[in-house]
Amino acid sequence: MTTLSLVMAPNPIFKQTASNVGDVDDSIRTLCADMLETLYAERGIGIAAPMVGVLKRVIAIDLQEEGIRAPLVCINPQITNISTDTQKHEEASLCFPGIRAEIERPGALELTYLDTSGKSQSLQADGWLATVIQHEMEYLDGRTFLDNLSKLKRDRLIKKMLKDIKHAQACGDPHCGHDHH
């Protein structure tokens, strides 16, 4: 398995629609394994193929509840039903470093997808898992979590992210938390 490079925002790939996967072959299984490896290396809980520069309809999620790995890989995921009840969670993204926002989404959903064997699966999800699935699936449709915000709030967050990145580059440490004004 290989750790893939994340595509960092802003990038036009986040406005593009991912293509359906035809055959679940070895190249797709390798992509899925590499996406999981990247997810763990970056200490995330969800990743979509466009986040690593691949415009294919693949997401990988692992909430790692109680520190236990339980990966869920969905190829060509489709939400078949969604609840009218909503929930709010603070969301962030590996590709949008240093920013987060509270997003309201449906609280439960039903999902169909192909697993890495190419078999059709279905899943009912609610709570945090439902939120993460919706968050990752947006990347497949040329959207990100920030598209759920007003233009003013979205622009403000992106400006903050770019400023933080610029300051981190100025000191030479991409993980620096110091304020270099």
C-alpha cells in the first residue's frame, strides 16, 4: 500500500464530478487500499478519491471508534433514502487545513454501493457516520462541506486557511501553530 498525496484547496478538482467506476478490478482495489493507507497516515476519518487527485466515485471511511479500525470502502455510492430529521456537526477536511464549520445535514440515510469485490451492498447509517458519508460524497459531485455555507462565511474561511498556509510557509514549518504577524 502507498500513501497518496492530498490535493490541497483551493484546487479546481473540487468543482469537478467524479466518474462511475466500471469494473472493480485490481487498479480500483489498489486505489481503495491506498486511500485507506492515506486516511490513516493523515489521521482522518473519511477520504474521497478526488481528495487524492482521482476523479472516480470512491470513498473510504473509518470512524475508528474506541481506537478500533473498521474501514468502509464504497465504490459508486448512491444515497437511496434520506431522513427529514437533521443534525448539526462540526466538519473539517484534510484538504482544507485549519478550518472547520458547523454543517446541518440529514440525520440518517440509506446507501447502496459496490464493495472491493464488486458486490452490491446496502447500508443504513445515522448520526456521525451519516454525516461523514454525506461529507465525502459531496467531493464526488464537485462540492465540499464549505458549499453548505453562505458565500460570505465560505469566503472568510478560505481566506483564513490561505493566510494560515502562507504564515506556515513563511516559518518553514507546515504544522506550525505560531502566529507570525
